[in-house]
Amino acid sequence: MSDSHVAVAEPAHRELRHHFVDMEQQANTASLGMWLFLVTEIMFFGGMFCAYLIYRLKYFNDFAAASQSIDVRWGALNTAVLLVSSFTMAMAVRCAQLGKQKLLVVFLLFTMLFGATFLGVKAKEYYDKYEEHHIPGLNFNFDGKLLGHPDYPVNQRHTEMFFSIYFAMTGMHALHMIIGLGLMAYLIIASIQGKFDTRYYTPVENIGLYWHFVDVVWIYLFPLLYLISRK
Amino acid sequence: MATAVVPQQRTNYLNAEHGVKSWLLTTDHKRIAILYMFVVTFFFFIGGIYALLIRLELLTPAGDLVQADTYNRLFSGHGIVMVFFFLIPVVPAILGNFLVPIMIGAKDLAFPRINLLSWYLYVIAGGLMLHVILTGGVDTGWTFYTPYSTAFASPKVVEAGMAAFINGFSSIFTGLNFIVTVHRMRAPGMTWSRLPLFIWANYATSLIMVLGTPVIAITLVLLVLERVFRLGIFDPKLGGDPLLFQHLFWFYSHPAVYIMILPSMGVISELIACFSRKRIFGFQFVALSSVAIAVLGFLVWAHHMFVAGMSVYAALIFSFLTFFIGVPSAIKVFNWTATMYKGSVTYETPMLYAFGFIGLFTIGGLTGLFLATLGVDIHVTDTYFVVAHFHYVMVGGVVMAYLGGLHFWWPKITGRMYPEGMGKLAALIGFIGFNLTFFPQFILGYVGMPRRYYQYPPEFQMLNVLSTAGATILGVGYLFPMVYMLWSLRYGEIAPDNPWNAAGLEWKTTSPPPTFNFHEDPIVDFEAYNYDELKDIPDER
Amino acid sequence: MSEQEHHIVPVWLYLLIGSTLLFFTWVTYAVSKIDLGAFNTVVALCIASFKATLVVLIFMHVKYTSEKLTKAVIISALFFLGLLLTLSLADFGTRNWL
């Protein structure tokens, strides 16, 4: 007889939807829904991780050479930026739980700021690749060398494969960040309008889950793409 | 609960609101189910027209009706439309959407607006696909194998890929909705062990939808990126492996066939229980076998790739795993049969379809074992043997179950009875037509006729003619119910709340139900399939 | 029953986790400069998994939920992802065995 609900005796919250018995059921439902959505995102990115895994094993040295040509400093900076944005997002959810409306908006703004910074850095990185002719299908030409093995004949096609995967994965991740920024904007507007209170902050919580997930994807992308071999 | 004299004038979900906007902006799961019924039936027609053209071409050994390229577009269109736009959504989005909340005693699905979004995504995807069809179609097969689809086929591949991608999200959101609904919205007293098997089946199906569909989504994205931006992930010219595409594609597309069959099996459980007037034998086994099929379904995908150039060791592993999946399916068939033993069996139309299902699904499933066996598969892969196998399970299985369920729940959905005599006749016509269409194809495949070919050696003509004749009869078997069911909407007998004296919460509410499903919030204090308790309640007619 | 409604994570814990995450990002980078052979990848992925676990448990409140379903959902997703990766590898990894 686990989670069937009998109505809690209190006036219905203005955000209670008709098919739910009480706010608790509604919140738990929304939360489960977001977690399941994140499952679909895990499998979605998972397909690309599979492609990456197969080709990295097959063409390790060429992948290493290609990986060494992307600037690890930007990657590390971006990793730090996203981690801090996760912190501010978690703080935002905390503020929502405590009903601290103004601070909630502040933390959401910071999260958005850090997210935008991430995208700015990414844009710079993409531009660098464009200048170096490392964009597949666009006059691709790789003339880098493998660290420690200057005589290794780096295979153009295989390094192009690395960059195909690099752009597909970071591009898809960036798209999710952009969507995240949009969701942040919605949250900020809704917060200012006073939509959330201690009994209802579900969108803040669930969009927070989404944001953290996008962070987790990057936590894996950083070592896999930037740190194949740096020695 | 005093109501008007004529039952039809009671307020129910159909007449609660009027106007196009009230339908197109509805969040009522029952209306959304009807909306799906329209569009899914439309695409069934489109897929059927493709089938008709294919079978017409195959009447004669020579390729004389259409050119080879056109024929490729015909079977590709048939596959894409039937798989993505008919088979995947037909039972979950129509019967599932309608029944899941009612069967568990809820007022609606967990996320009604997302449910509507699912429908719109389907419609957008369908519109895109229609555009593809009308502007030439694709000739890659519904499987979109690379490098043909990425480097050589027509640019329509991008559009078709996008249509399948959008449709995938329709599916994902439906599955997500169902899982959350079953976890969070059950009425008081509705424990997991009291859930009807149709719910268990749709729950298991939803697990597959949520876990598998995203993988084909990303695969199609990569396909489109490769095509448009020349990214080259599957391109051998860049050292890419076309088999990677196949692995990613089949990781979804194999479990997809269980998305198709599991809800159908759920329907059959409901039908067998009702028309044997008995609780399903081995209820827990049948319930858990649905989950087992969902999980095992993810372990076997590369049995579609035995001759593709895969490692033989991997082929061994996948062949071995594929044998296991027959077990939970067989458990269901045995339990259904045991349910009928010493049951009080009657032969209304839905039960006829259920019988058809059991026979045809069993044949289809057994022939799957032939295909799982590596040595045999080398011989029959990519022949009509495979075509017959999957049509037995998908048409003999899914379509039969859908039609059985549609007839069974028609009174609940529409408030009308379909004409029983015609129902029985249609079921019989369909059964005969089906077997005449597809049984010869087993033989054709075995003697070597390849699939996806528009011409064949003259000695195969007899069997092909039989198959085409069968297809015509099968077509009648499908058109006929459409006609009399439409007829029943106006002239059919008014249905009582429980015309079958069946067990289940859906039969405790009115036919059709009110917008919020129940006039009083249900409390469940009975087990599923409590037919022993229902014995003495007279028919409300 | 109830999700993360009632448990408020203290600020100091968030700060601690945040700092830990940043620290281990630096560690990942530093270790990558040392030659550990094939072990480099293992270490990098272990650290990444550790960081991900911290984010999931603390930032996403999974540690504080009484809802076992959430954990079941996460583990199932990882299991099926694992299936995709390992069974595909069963093919690609054994192609050259004959």
C-alpha cells in the first residue's frame, strides 16, 4: 500500500492540479518525471559515448594526438565554471526551499552567468578549431604531432574522426546548456513574479536536476576529450 | 446518481465539451486516445497502400509494375510508416492512453499536458513523413543502413530521419508518462499485485520506450549530421565503421519490437481472463514475464547483424542470449492456455482475436528461434523467411491484439456496441487472409527468395500469387471493421456500463466514462480478475 | 513518500562539496601529466565518477531522499548504458581474434 494518497486536509494550493490529491503527490510525481527524463538523456548521450569508446580503442594514438591539440586550459576552466554553476544552482534550490525569494533570484542569475561563460569559452574553443582547420568537412587538415612520438605518422582521417565526435558531443552538450539557460530565464521571471513558495518550488528543483545532469555529462567529457594523453 | 432517461445524454468525456478547440487543446487522456486513433489509423492506411503496391508488383516474377528504385521506396515507406507510425504507438497510445488511468483508478495520467504534446509530436512527425512520401520517399529501407544512407541515397533521408526522431520523442514522453502514472497515481488499495496485466504490460513497455528510444534518437542525429555536415562517424572513408550504426540502430530497434508486442500481450491477458471468466493462471508469472521481456530485449540486438561482418564471437553471444527471450513469451502462452482450461469459455469477437493471436504469435515466435540459430540464419537471413517471421508476430500478433482490444473496449470508449455477427465474420476473414498472405512466405524464404527484391525466379510465382491473394482478403478483414465500427457510432446498440460482465475498474464506471473517469473516487479492496465474485451479477442490459 | 521537501542541506556542505569538486578537477589535470600508462585513463575516469557521485548525492539530493525508486532509476539507467557499451565492445573488441 505504498504511495497511494488520501487527501491532506488543508486548503488547496493555487498550483495544485486537478488530477492530484495533494501537493506532496504532485511534487513527487514531477520529480520522478524529471528523473526519468534524465534517464533518457543518459541513454541519448550514451550513444555518442559508445561511438567515442569504439573509435578511441581503435585509433588510440591518432585520438591522443588530436586530443592534445585542443587547449586543456580552456577545458579545465570550463569544468570549473560548470561546477561552480552547479553550486549556485544547488544554493538556488535551497533558497526556494526556505522561501528566500530575493536570494533565489540572485543565485539563479549567477547560475545563468556561469552557464553563459561556459558557452562563451566554448565559442572561443570552436573558433580556434576553425582557424586551425580542425573542423571536419571544412577543409580539414591536421598537422599536429603525437607528444613524445614525433615520428608517429598521424592519420588524417582518424584525427578527423576524433573531431567529428568532439563536435558532436560538445555541440550536443552546448545545445543542452543553451536550453538550460532558457530554463534559467524562465525560473528567474517566475521567481520575480512570486510564483514559488515553501510549498511549491517544483520547477526550481527539477530544472536544478536538469542543470546538474548537464554538469555531470561535462565531468565525463572533460577527461575523455581533453585528457586522452597529456604526457 | 439520477440521470436522464436516455443514457447517451449523460455527460461523458465525449459530450462534455464541444468544438474543435476542445479536442485540439484537450488534456483528457481519453480524448487524446481518440485523437491518436484517428492519426494512427490514417498511417495504417498509408502503410497498407504501400503493402498493396508491393504485393501487386510481386504477382509476377518480372519487375514490371514499378522500377527497381521505386520498389525500394515502396518497401522503405511501408516499413517506416508501419513500424514508427503504426506498430509502436497503436496499442500504448490508443488503448493505453485511454485505459491506464482508469484501470488504476486515477483521474488522468501524471502529465496530461505532456500527453497532448506527445500527440502533437506524432502529428508533426507524421506531417514530415507525409511530405517525404509525397516528394519521392527514401529507398534505404526502414533500417537506414550506412554508408548508403549517408553518402549515396537521396537527401530525403535527412527529412525521414528527422520525422523518426520527432516521433521518437512522442514515444518517450508517452512511456515516461505511463511509468510515473503507475508509480504515483494508483487509487487507494491498488497495490502492484492487484494491477491488471494490461498495466503491467504497458509499464514494461514504457521502460523500453524510455531506455531505448533515446539511442535511436542520437543515432538519427548522427546520421543527419553526417549527411549534412559530412561529419563522418559511420563513413568508412574516414575509418568509420558502418557496423557502429547498426549496433546503435538495433540497440533500440530490437527492443522496439517488444514495445509493439508487450502491450498486445497485455490486451490478450485481459481478453482471455474475461472470456474464460477466470483469473489469469500464474498471474505473478505473467506480470513479471513482461518485465523480463523488457529487460532481456535489450540483450539481443545484434542477432539482426549475424551476416553483417560482426565478430563471430559476438554473434555466438547474441545467438545464445536470443534463445532466452523465448522463455518469458512462452510462459505467457502457457499461462493463457492454462487459464482457459476449466474456464467458462465463450467465443465473442474479442476472444476470436485472442485465439488468433495465440496461434499466430506462437508460430511467429518459434520461427524466431530458427533465426536465432546461427547456422540456420546464414541460410534464411534476408529472405522471405524473416519477412514471414516478423509479420506473424507483428500482424498476427500486434494487429490481432489491437483489433481484439478495440472490439472489447469499444463499448467503454464509445458507449456503443459493435455488431457481434459482423465482428466474428471480420475476425475470421482476417485470420484466413493473414495466413494465406504470410504462410507461403515462410516457404518462399526457405527456398531462397530474397527480401526487398522486386523480381524473382518464375518457379516462385505460385506462392507469391497466393500471398497477394491473401493480402487482398486480409485487407477486407481490416476494412470491414472500420466500416461497421463507424456504423455503430450512430446505429449501434447503446452499451451498458459492463456489457461483458468483466472485472476491472474500467467496467465499474459508465460507458463512456465521465471526463474525470469516475463519479466517485474508487477504493480498491478486491484482487484483479475477481471473476469468482462477479459470477452472480446479472448483465445490466 | 516525501522527496527532498523536508531536508535542507546546510550551506557549509554545499561549499565543501563545491571545493572538493574543484580540487579534484585540478587533480585530474595534474595526474594526466604523469605517465601511468594505461592507468591514466582509469584514474581519470575514477575521479570523474567520484565527482559525478558527489553531484548526484549532494547537489541532486539523492542522499537525502527516502524514495528508493530514485536510486533504482539511476542504477537502471547506468546498467542499460553499460549494456550498450559492453555488448558493442563484445563485437569490436573481438573482431581480430580469429
